[in-house]
Amino acid sequence: EAQVTQNPRYLITVTGKKLTVTCSQNMNHEYMSWYRQDPGLGLRQIYYSMNVEVTDKGDVPEGYKVSRKEKRNFPLILESPSPNQTSLYFCASSLVRNSPLHFGNGTRLTVT
Amino acid sequence: GESVGLHLPTLSVQEGDNSIINCAYSNSASDYFIWYKQESGKGPQFIIDIRSNMDKRQGQRVTVLLNKTVKHLSLQIAATQPGDSAVYFCAENQSNQFYFGTGTSLTVIP
């Protein structure tokens, strides 16, 4: 089944403890991206990747890192999480830039 | 960043009626637009898309209209069903980035 898989679905952590949210797609998509969704603000782009080894900042990249070593994987790294990064995170992929984004089921992160 | 907004945060319609959800976008350079549906606890699901060289596109029970003159996008859902209850939001693509609206919550009254 064609899908975007994120893990974990739920994560509770403490301030400063490094964490990684994994994202994998099995559709051979070139474009991948990360978003956070907060009430009243909608989805905001954190980082995106046009292809392997190519990543760029979105609108809210501060406090996040990404890597794209393989086409299928696009992990989101929080080196030192803070409470303001408590949010619902979505990974998405698309075949190319101007094609429909396919979303994962989300990761709900709570930083205390 | 870009500004993509919706005209109404909530919309209630009777089952069987048509629904219209509106979206305004701010950047005339945006060349690709998508409508998504999001149900509680799930990721956004693709509904329909349209490119800037078109002004209308139809799918199954859904139609997207694009008015570039006033930078307005709408989603029409025909014969709305209870399963259509969800949050709907639009997205625009400009310079390799997607910008999303905050969403309209559609409630279908049986």
C-alpha cells in the first residue's frame, strides 16, 4: 500500500532531550516535507526536500533539523526540544514539487 | 510567509445540499492549489487540485474553482453526505513551498 509512515504517533518528552521523528515513504517521491499544526494557525512548513541531499528551510525551521540521505526517508530531529515545540507534526511527500502531497498520520509531541 | 485564509471557520449544511467552502490566497505567483480534507486524528487527505492555467476542475462530487483576478479558490461539494463532515483547507504552492489555510469545519446535519 502506498503510504507515508511516521513514528512514533505519540511522544512525551522533557525539555532538552534530543529526539527524532522518523518519516518514510514507499512511493519513490522526490519531494518530502515536514509541517507542524497548531490550533488557529493551520499547517506551517518546517523543512522540505526536493531530492536526496537537498533540504531547505520552510517558514518555521528554528529548533529543527532534517536530513535526506535516502530518497524514502526524511527524519525530523529536535536537538533540544522546548515546550513551544509541543504540536502535531505531519510528514508529507509528493512525486514532484507541483503534485499532490500525501500525508502521514501525524505525530503528537508534548514537551514538558 | 504567505497568507492563505478561509472566509468562514465553520459551515453547517443539511444532508443532500451542496456545500461551498471558500479560500483567499495572497500571492499571485502561486501556480498550484490543492484542497484537503482532515478528519479528527488523521492526516490531511487530498481531495482535488488545480493549476493556475485552469479556472475550474471537477472530480467525483467535488468542483474546484479558481479566480486568479481576485485570488480566490472555492470547493464545491455536491449532495453533501454525513461522511463529508471534516475540516477542509486549501493550500497554495509558490517557490517550492506549500502554504495552508487554517481550515473550515464542515458539519453535515442529517
